[in-house]
Amino acid sequence: MSIFNTATATCPECGEPVEISWAASVNADRRPDLRSAILDRSFQAEFCPTCGQPMRLPPHLTYVDLARRNWILVEDVAELPQWAVHEAEAGKLFEESFGPAAPPVAQELASGVRPRLVFGWPALREKLICTELGLDDVQLELLKLAVMRGVAGTPVGDGLALRLVAGNDDTLTLDVVNDATETAVSTTELPRSLYDDIGTDTAAWAPLRARLVNEIFVDVQRFMIGA
């Protein structure tokens, strides 16, 4: 089930208190409308009733969509430097909910699910788009590394990250995004064939793939921020 709580936030513009509903968990199997809201960026987006300032609490929730084989622990971007701690927590939580420590019926329901950890709304949205397009998220991260190596001056780091934002059978669109503010800095369109080429060139990418394929935090940022 999806679980919501209420919190009182302070408007950053006028300083007035605003009561906001925030999610502790999202079950997209039962509430597909919440998945749609995450994709269109309207999920938990509020406006200050006094001055109209847009407000959105940082995420701290579990996202479950067993039909699409998604189980994702979502944390605030501010927690990224502690990704190794949160990755261990995600593994323990998944084990208790759907893994070896869970009832057999739960394990059966989650057969084929690969648990994931992300930081920030753009990273969560990216995982959902990745699933929607039938992409392997490990291979997507390898594509990002190829872009970062091949395009001089790609502005990543210091809060900026490459994020998949759209795609089809022919192209993939990646934005450089500020994960905290959700603001896009630049946009790059790539032929989907580049993604496919990484999948076929197994030998060249094997060492880096091995560093991601069995992990829960599947993001190139784990290479940039020490554990």
C-alpha cells in the first residue's frame, strides 16, 4: 500500500508554515496515478497558499511496482555522500520485505526484481523511464560514462548529473540536471544505437559492468564519491 504522512514546512519565499502531504511509500501496482505523477513531475508538488511559491519536499520513501519489477529506495540528494550506508540499508530492507527474510509468498511476488537505491526526484524518474523504454540501467550508466569521456567539458559533479529524461526506438535524451533543484542545465540527444553498441561490445565494458551489475546503487556517481 501507499503510505502518506503530513508535515509542516516553511515557505522559502515568505516564511509562512505550509502543511504538506509526503509519501513514506508508493505502491504503483495499486496506485498507477502516483507513478504517472512522478513521471510528469507533479508528485508532491505543492504551492504556498500565501505567496504561491512552488514547494516540494525532498524524497524519503520506498517505491514498489512489482508488475514492472521495480523496488527502489529513494533518499534526499543531501544524503548522497553516505550512499554506501544507504545501500546497505536498502539491501537489508529489501531482504526483509521480499528477499530471503520475507515470507515465501512475498519472495515469489518479487521474483526477478532487482532492488535499487536513488537520490533525488530526477534519479527516481530516470529509473521509471529506463524501465518504460526497456533499457538495462547498468548499460545506461555505461552509456553515461561514454558520454562523459567523449564530450569534453560535460558539466557533471557538484550536484549536477546526467539523467535520462526521454527516449524512443531511435534516440535517447539525456539532460545535465541539478538533482536538488530539478533544473536542467543542458540537453543531449543520442542515437539509441550507441546504447546498443555498449551491449554488444561486452569485452571492452566488462570491467566497469562488473563494478555495477550486482550493486543496488547503480549510478556513475558511486565512482565519483568515495564510499
